[in-house]
Amino acid sequence: MLTVHAAPLVLPVGAAGVSGGAVAVDGDTVVALGPYDEVLAAHPAARVRRWPGVLTPGLVQRDGLPLLTRCYHPDPREADELGEQPLTGAELARSAVRMDEPRRAGSVRRGLQRMLRHGTTHVEGVLGEPAVRTAAGRAGLTVVVASGTPAGEPSLDPFARGGGLAGSVHGPLTVGGRADLAVFDVPDEAGLCAAGGAACVATVLGGRLVYRRR
């Protein structure tokens, strides 16, 4: 089904932003990008999804390997005891978590789900462990070669490594390119960089809506 994703501001990266913009997606491919009226006129039968804020390319998670192999992502039922953020390093060692294989597999699945909730569509360097590779494949995330070894504690927010928008996306949105999109409830690019991936309200992966904030 052809879908038009409309937002007050579309930031394709590598090209000028479009106020009142839209992106038309057919299957897993971007087929049009521009002002909403023009995109809809070219595709009048498309399903329309209207989003608040800013629509961008999907983000790349450069902490993929440590987040999925060296962190524990608590189950929501453990939130009172362990909180909601990933546990790593000394914090993980002090916790009551004992990492058997079922618990590790659950942590990996939750970690991937939380990445999607931060606008992530691409993950760096998670191919080492078969369980992680399988889970990433099932989630539909694109795995890319790591560009380096990030220093410091890993973060679910892709902006923690990428800095600005251009350094945090997987690549620009282009007609004919794969439809990996993220939408953030912020007014503009400056607001997005300040709020980070936590402002994500929707993630589209290969044309599929895989996360939508309730």
C-alpha cells in the first residue's frame, strides 16, 4: 500500500528542509518527497499518516554492540527494582541480575525495541553473537559496519554519538531510496538536537511502521 507520511517539517538531510512536507512510500521505497499538496496530488489514492513535529531519515545506533551484549535491559516488571534504563558496568555488577541465556535473549529483544523507540533504523557492529544477529534480523534493523569504538558509557540516544542531525542519521532521504524514517515531536532541528531520540513518536523501517508512541 502506498502511504504518504506528512509532518510540519521534513528534514531530508543533504537537501533543504520542507515546511508542510511529506514523504510518499511505496513498499520499502521512497517514491516522492516535497510539499504535502504536491505529493498528495501525485498520489491521490495514498493512505495518509499525519505526524507532529519533524520527520527525518532513520537514525544509526553506534553503540549497538555494547547496548546488546554488555548491557541488561530490564523487563518492565523489574522497573521498581532495577529502573527502566540499561544497566552496564559497575551498576550491572551491583544488581541482582544473573545473566543466563533466556534472560540475555530477553534483554536483547527489549534493547532492540528500545532502539526503535528512539528512531533507530540502523545498528553498528552487532553481528558477533548469533543470538544478537538473529534478533536484529527479526527486528528488521539494518546492520552496518562499525565506524570505530565509542568511548564512555553506551546510550540509547543516537544523538549522544552523532551530535547533530547529519551525524546521527543513516543517510539522506532520497527518492528511490529505502524508506527508513523517524518522526520526532519537536518544532525544528535545534529542538530535535536538544531533545534527542527520546522525542521519537514514530519509526518507519523499510516502509513498515514499527513503532508509534501511544
